Amino acid sequence: METKEAVTALAALAQETRLSVFRLLVQAGPEGMSVGSIGEKLGVAPATLSFHLKELSHAGLVTSRQESRFIYYMADFAQMAALMTFLTRNCCKGMPQECLAVMETALAGCCAPTSSQT
Amino acid sequence: METKEAVTALAALAQETRLSVFRLLVQAGPEGMSVGSIGEKLGVAPATLSFHLKELSHAGLVTSRQESRFIYYMADFAQMAALMTFLTRNCCKGMPQECLAVMETALAGCCAPTSSQT
DNA sequence: TCCATGTTTCTATTATTGTTGAATCATGGA
DNA sequence: TCCATGATTCAACAATAATAGAAACATGGA
């Protein structure tokens, strides 16, 4: 990932509605959610939601699939990982220990042992 | 971290100049860099740079310290980690394996064995 | 105190982004 | 084919963000 792509992805997430949509899809998992369900859950008008989904899609953060009349959107985890990689690249130059600790903290809430999913 | 704070942080990074400044500071490590050095390195006018540093600072992504006439800015790794934590929270609901793999990928470029820093 | 240098604030201008009603497109059932 | 429903595009407006010249502020040395 290069700077421009990262800026696009960050800008896509840097908006309250879009961030909520993205996190909702992250939590929804690989099945995703239909546009209608997302709009209903978040209270966003169809046109507005469509605009935001397009932004997220353009940034590569979500993908979609059609199923009957419904269109399901789902989060793209690989792109999210690429973004995190970009942000942390070369982060260790002057402080490898500090950085490692920080990264461990960052992941502590994610992928916790299978028993502790609340 | 909650949504609003995350949006602020993401918005701060979702701008080419600011993203460059932040990554420069990430690479500069804990010593940081003076405003003048940053501006010189990136070719940004003082007023513009000051504006962007204020944004990054307001987002909690950088801190500063005064040293003689110079002001040094440095990246705040804890805040970066908090942001990553926020983005990945609850990410495992439907796909723990996939998610773990993705996170490992995300960190592969960071904190690599001490020999491979290019 | 006065000056030089580093940084920030002020102000104005330009560009970009977010929102939504109405219209359009797409799919599947009667 | 016609209609109902789900989703997107269009158009127009309102709000926010980026840029930089000029002025102001802060620090340290002469």
C-alpha cells in the first residue's frame, strides 16, 4: 500500500457514519449485511448510505455481493490489515521494545482466546 | 477509545501532508523532529505545517516538547495502538481464523527481527 | 533591551465533502 | 408485462477543510 491508497482508506473511515458502517460489517463477519439492514440499524437514509458504501467500496474496505434483490456488503479484512501494516511500517527504528509492547496492546482486544468473546 | 475520538484520529491521518508528517515522526522515533526540519524535509510552508501539526496534536497522535527555540514533535504510539484496537474490536465474531491470519500479516512488516530493518 | 530566528495565529480564499428528495435502475413475483 | 421493493444516481445546497501571506508571539544571544 502506498500513501495515496492509505489516505483514501483513512478518509473513508474518518467519518462517523462510515466508521459505524464499517465496524458493523466487521462485526457481521463474512456474511455481511444488506443495505436495508444497515440503514435500519444505523438510521441512515438510503441515498446517504449508498453514498457512504460507495466511498468504503472505492477505498477497498468493503466488498459486495448480490443475492436476489438484496445487496450484501462485507468488510474486507485484508485491506484493513494492509492499512495497519502501512501505518506501522518502520515504526521500530528507535524503539523496538516500546513498539512491540504497543502492538501487543493493540491486538489484545482482538482475536482473544476463543472463550472470551463477549 | 470511542467513535468520535477514532474519527478525529482517522481524519487527522486522512490527509496526505499529515500522513507524511506522522509517518516521518513514527520513523524518527522518540526523539522527534523540530517543526523546521519537518517542513524542510517535506517541503511544506510553516503556516501550513503548523496547522497540520495542530490537527495531529488535537487528535492525540503526536506530542511535543520545547527545547531552546525549537519545538520537537514526536508520534504517540499508544494512541496509534488504541486506534488499531478500536478498528479491530469484535472483529472475530464470525471468522477467528481468518482474522488471526490477517493480523499476523498486518504485523509482519513491523517489529521484524532486529536484523531486517532496511 | 534589542535583534534574529523558530513557530503559531489570523484572515481570506478556494476546494472538497456530506446530505437528501426525486428520479432512475434492477430484480423477482403475480 | 406490470407492479412492488431494494438500491443507486442525480442535482442542489450547506458545511467543513486546506492553503498560505502577513502579522504576532516566544525564546535565547549580543
